[in-house]
Amino acid sequence: MASVLKVIEVLAESDKSWEDAAALAVERAGKTLHGIKSIYIKNFEAKVENNKIVKYRIDANISFMLD
């Protein structure tokens, strides 16, 4: 039996790290999706203020199983 996955694009940010932004994206997506299989980070970005990183941002694809 073949599996079918759907991929959605998400944006997330954290004031801690890019890894935390990814974890937050999966956690938030998991509230409305089930069967999440993977996250693929496409882009990393950071917001800078006064020569310090204040926000870590990711642009990612999350894949999940279709029923």
C-alpha cells in the first residue's frame, strides 16, 4: 500500500534559536494536523537590533500523512 503525504509551507520565529523556531512550528502545526512526518528548513533569517539577534526566523515545509 502506498502512502500519500501533503506538504505545507510554514513560517515561524523564536527569540531563542532557529532550532526552537522549528520546534515551535512543528508543535503549532501538530495542533491542527496529525501524522506529521518531517520538517525541511528552506531558509534561515534573523532580525537584528542594536547589533544583536533578537528573532530567529525559519521558512520551512512540513509533511504529513493524508487519511
